[in-house]
Amino acid sequence: DFNVVRAPFAGVVTAKAAQPGEIVSPLSAGGGFTRTGIGTIVDMESLEIEVEVGESYIGRVQPKMPVETVLNAYPEWKIPGEVIAIIPTADRGKATVKVRVALKVKDPRIV
């Protein structure tokens, strides 16, 4: 038997959460054994990341500000991006503030 799974956007499957034969439901059953999702899809047209910025530097960060990001897997590759938002809560243990960045490069290596 074949079924069609539809998503509200085109993307790349990054995780498969259900196995053939499992019962899947679109709604949570409140603690039952029914899985509520079959996987994770990433929208490659709107890639975003959250980064932690030290509290002492957060005053320099502004929405719409151009930035360059570097991934641990590709340290030489500088990915252009733009600050979307500064999350208005700080992590006191690390003395950081989260910043959401939109990446301007749509490359499958990022996912």
C-alpha cells in the first residue's frame, strides 16, 4: 500500500520519526501510544538559526544587521545572513542572549 504525505511547504526531510506499521495521528491523544508526527521537514527557502551572543556584545546587535555565520563542520565557509530578532531573555548561567539569524545561502550542507 502506498500513501501520500503532504506538507504545507516544499522542503527536505531531516528526520524520520515513524516506522512502517506504526499508528500515527495528527493530534495528541494525551499520553497514549499513538505517535503525533512522522518526521521533520526543513523549509530550505527560509533557513534560520539561533546563536548565542555574549551580554557584553548584545548592544552592538540590531535587527536587519548583516552578519556572517560559520558552521563547526565548515570553519572556512562564511555564510552571509541577517539578524531577524533579538530574543529578549538572557541565559544568566552563560551570560548570553539568543539572536535569530536568517541565512541568505540556500545550501543543503547547512541542514
